[in-house]
Amino acid sequence: MNVLIIEDEKALAENMVSYLDHSGYHCEWVDNLNSAQEKIWSYSYDCIIVDITLPDGSGLDVIQRLKTMKSKSGIIIVSAKNSTEDKIAGLDIGADDYITKPFDLSELNARIKSVIRRRSFDAQNEITFQEITIFPYDHLVTISGKPLNLTKKEFDLLLYFVSNKSRVITKESIAEHLWGDDMDMADSFDFIYSHLKNLRKKIEEIGGNDYIQTVYGIGYKFIKE
Amino acid sequence: MKLVNIANRNYIITLILVFVVGSIVGYFVLKSIVNKEFNEKLFAEKDQLIYELHTFEELKANYYLNIGDKIQLDEVDRDPDITPILSDTVMYDKFEKKKLPFRTLTFSDKFQGKFYLVRITKSLMSNNDLMKGITEIMVIVVLLLSLSLIVVNRFLSKKIWSPFHQILSDLNEFKISKPVPLSTIDTTVDEFRELQNALNSMIDKSIRDYQNLKEYTENTSHEIQTPLAIIRNKSEMLLQEPLSKKQLTEIGKIYEASGRLSRLKEGLSILTKIDNEQFVDAEFIHLKKFIKKKLSNVEELVGIKNLTVTTKFLANPILELNNDLAYILITNLLSNAIKHNVENGEIKITVKSSELLFENTGLDLKIPTEELFDRFKRSGKNIESIGLGLSLVKRITDYYHMQISYSYSNQWHVIKIQY
């Protein structure tokens, strides 16, 4: 899986490259519009992450170019929070998703995975982790072939975990993933805990293993021991 | 009280006082002058009479020198030897046909070998009429003066003070976010020109300061974004490292703080955007639908505290608002009602045709009511809250000229918005 990151801030790009490399992607990074145009011309990517504000122009131009090239790449826009115009413009010309700065790498990772899944309409449209198989489009989960009955939030949570397997996921990031902007309305961390408890119970009830590890005070990690 | 009325009142009071005192003094002065003249005239007549009596042979009992003047000669046996006496009497006047005041000069003289007591009686009528006339003139003058003073003052206040009123209305209209320079005034009054100059330089300075501050906020808000993202992602990366529990906890705190800072930044940048009027496009918002949708999104979060939400839609108002601002408004009101609620508490949302009520149970606030809508005011221990929510609400309601008020009674917090 090839991912192109178009981001002018070196420190940010480094983080993305490092996190995504670790998740099994092959990442390339350019820091300006010109090199980006060159790259998309020469190579094909599964997903392209575009920062809207670049030193030599707008990231929207890259999206435009990709669309005229009829590229199959998934596109995720990165932009400042609350700049609705950018968001609408980007989605209008064919971007698949939109993420605002500052974001969690785990969230970006989950978004990339989701975008790539949506782009590739092959039969392999399922995610497997040990005995757990997730069918994202049907909102189905099976444990060793047995169906697991989950609520929407539990499903989202499990998918988020599996997308970021073996990584520490902070509780803030989970809360934001599940509730978005509303996360700070209430003590949502307590709620994550109760969702997690239910998820664990349901998986164990039909013979699955508990892969959710608590990282004390910080968050959780979905990992095979 | 208006300046012109204060001036008028004082002028008129002074005018009346001066005229009353002046009239009284004038009356007595005039009276004594007239009296003196009158007496002098009487004495002059006496001298004339004596001359005539001594010069001419024929004597008459009564002489009439003037109409109304009467001379009476009484023959007496011996010399009365009196100094001339003035005395006032009231007598019947046959011309005026009523009793009138008269003044009599009595003296004695000897002519043709006989002693006479002579009385010259002169009507005081003309004297009194004069006094009356003068008093009438005085009163008329006072009235005319007062009237003209009021008129002139009103006129002056309209004409001369008009630049002042112009400046005043300009100042009332003045908004620092949308500065309009004061209109140039056409006046010869130095004070007003100075006032305008002083105000202009003050306004210029305020505008500059405001612009600087605005730019600073905008820049800070924008520039802070990237370093924040870096801190957040770097700490997230560090959390993946095989570090000790203590180290991980410390990094967790950095991560958490960066999250709070970015929420704060976001709030501030919304405030700046509202100030910069960057939320211009308005659309018709069905308040009922809008609130219902928002409520369904937060159902779970409401459930955490086991809160009961009751909604009363007594009307279905359609407001013309910017969608983002409407979202921020309702989200923050709701967030406020959830966050500052108590376990098993209640939230009541009432929508009327021109009023929106958010009521929630909760503990008494530790901050004064009037400070509630200020930035960074939060009550109690809730450090997670960034303290911008209600000031955002206030700014949005101000922006749309809605009235917002807060009250607290019996453990119920009520925020009322009138649109």
C-alpha cells in the first residue's frame, strides 16, 4: 500500500510517515505543490494525504489534477479546524475524507484504511485479526465464524482498535473518534470504559480472546499477546 | 434633563428674581421721585397762588388752577402761623364719580389785611396711574424677555449645539469592529472642534490597537496550530515506545494538555471569526428540527450522567442564522447544561415563538451572574472545561442582536434567549 503525504511541516510529516510505515504502508513525503504534481504523475498511490495550505499553492490543485488524471487514489484533505469552505471545496472536487489539524495519528490511520477500503471494491473487503473478522460495509463481525452482535459504537470501537492494532490509542482519541466534537460535552471517558467492558464481554462470551490492554491513565492497546 | 432646559430654568429663575427685586426697588424709587415732583408742583402752585392773591384785587372763595385741583380760602381771625402741611385724603371726585385719593397742601397767609388759611387739593390720580403703568410695563418686559430667552436658547441649542449632537449620535453608533469615522462637523465653536479632534485621535488609536490585537489573535491562533499538532503527534509517537509506566504517564499528560490547548485555540479562533464577521452566509434554521437532531447525537452522553431531557416545542420558529454559528450556539448551550449538571439531573428545553429556554439542574455558581458570559469564567473544579462556551454563546447572540439572560433559583439554572 503506497501513501503519499503532501505536507509542508517537516515535523508533522515525519510523524505521519513513521506511524504509517509502522502500520504497514509505504510512505512518501513531499513538502510542496510542485514535487507533489511530479509524484502523482510518475507513481500511483492508494491514498494521498493533502495539506490544503502549501507554500507554493493550494492542495486543492493536486486534487483537481488527480481527478483530471482519473486517478484511483483515495484522497484525504488535512486542513485547519473550522475552515468549512476548504472542506466543502475539497469534498466537492472529489476528496474522500477530511481531517482537521491537530489530529491523532491513530485517527488518520483509521481514516486512511477506511478510504482505501472504500476505493477497492474487491471481494477481500474484510479485515481479519486472529479469530476476529470484520466486514466494514455490512457492519458485521464474526469470531471464528460465529456472528458477534454489536451496537454501532461497539462496532466502531472494535474497527478503530483493529485499524490501529498493536498501537497505544489514547482515550481522547477514542472519544473523538466515537463522538467527534461532542466528546468534551460529558465525561465521555467513563463511557468508553463501559463500551469497552461490553465489547470484551460479548467477544469472550462466544469464545473470542480479549485483546484489549489497558495502558494505565493513557488509553488502550489492541494486541495479540 | 437636557442642557437647554437646565439653562432655561436657571435663566428664568434668575430673571424673575432680578425683576421682582428690581421692580420693588424701582417702584419705590419711582414713587419717591414722582411724589417729590408732585409735592414740588403743589408748592409751586402755592407760590403762584400767593403771588396772584397779592397782586390781584378780586378774591374768590375757590380757585381752580387745574382740572381736579381745588383751592380753598378760609378767612380766619388771627394769624394761624402754620408751616405748610401736606396731607393725603380720600374724597369724592365728581369727574371720575368715585372716591379718589387727593393730597392737600395747607398754609396760611395774610393779604388785604386779613388772615387766610389756604388749602390746595390736588388729585393723586395721575400719580397712581403712572405707577400702575410702569408696573405693567415691567411685567410685560419680564414676560417678553423670558419668552425671547427661551426661544433664543432653543434656537441656539439647535443651531450651535447641533455639531455636539452629531458627534454624540456618531459615538453612539460607533462600533470598533466596524469603525466609521466621525462625520465632519461644520462649526465655529472652538470647544466642539477640540472635542472632535480629541475624539478622532482617540478613535484612531483605538482602531489601531484593535486591529493589532485582532491580527495578533488571528496569527497566534493560526500559527499555534502546527506546533500543537507536532506536540500532539510526537507525544502520541512516544506513547508507542517501550517506556516505563512513569514516563508514559508524563507523556500522557503532555498529550492531554496539547488537546486542551487545541480546543482552547479553536474556541478563540471562532470568537475572532465572529468578530471579523466571517460567518456571513445565513440560512433558515428550523430551530425545533435543529435541536432535535443535536439531541439525538448526544443521547448517549446525556445517558452517562443519567440525565432526563424534556423538550417542549410550543412553536416552530425559523431563524435566519449561519449554520456553523447555530451549531456552535446550540452545542454550547447543551454542553453547558450537561457539563454543569448533577448526577440524575434534569434538562428542560423550551422553544417558544420568540424565546428559547435552556434549564438545567445544578449546583450554585461560585461566580457572579454578570460574569457568567465572560471568557474563562468557570465554576468549581471543572478544569477540563475551557471556559469559553458561554462567552461564545453570548457573542453569537450579540452578533444576531438577540437578548440573553441567566437566572438561578432553586437549583435550576435558566438561560433565556430572545430572538
